[in-house]
Amino acid sequence: MSSDITVARVIAKLPSRFQADAAENLTAIFQFLLEDDDNFYITINEQNCTTTQGEHHDPSITLLMDAETFINVVTGQQDGMSAFMKGQLRAEGNVILATKLGKLFKDKS
């Protein structure tokens, strides 16, 4: 993992990697609770994506993990399902949304 990849940088780049066509008819709040970094959430509404620091009062799904797991999953170094099976990632709420998350954002390449 490159040392210059941080949670804050990943969050800042998410809207530019958003695939609006994959979000047709989707309205959801993805809350990320990071054990060792700042919490944030992604709002998907009307094929738009925004990121916000903090906690949403009523997220559609909450994903709990540490910052390293978050970065590894986002950068493709670890599969989200693998992290879930190893207990590194927990999901609460509409867990089906977790399976859609990867399709909503294009690879950085």
C-alpha cells in the first residue's frame, strides 16, 4: 500500500470516480464508521454522489471497519467479501447495498 493513500484522499476522490449510470433508481446513504479515522457517509440520490464527514442520522447501511481495511478494499488490494468473512468488516442495515457499492465507483486506473 502506498503511504500517500489516506482515508481523506480516498473520500475526496470518490465523487470523481462515481458511475452515475450504475445508480439509476438508487437512493441510499452509505455510512462508514472507521475505528481509527474520521467517520463519513456517501449519499447517492438522483444519480448524484456526495460525501460528508460525520455520521448520518438514518443511513441505509452502515459499514464498520478500520482505516487500513477501508483503503485495502477501495484500492482493490482486498475483496470486500473477504474482509467481511475475516471479520474485518461488519455491515448493519440493508446489507444488499454493500454488494452494489463496487459497481458505483470506477477503478482509479
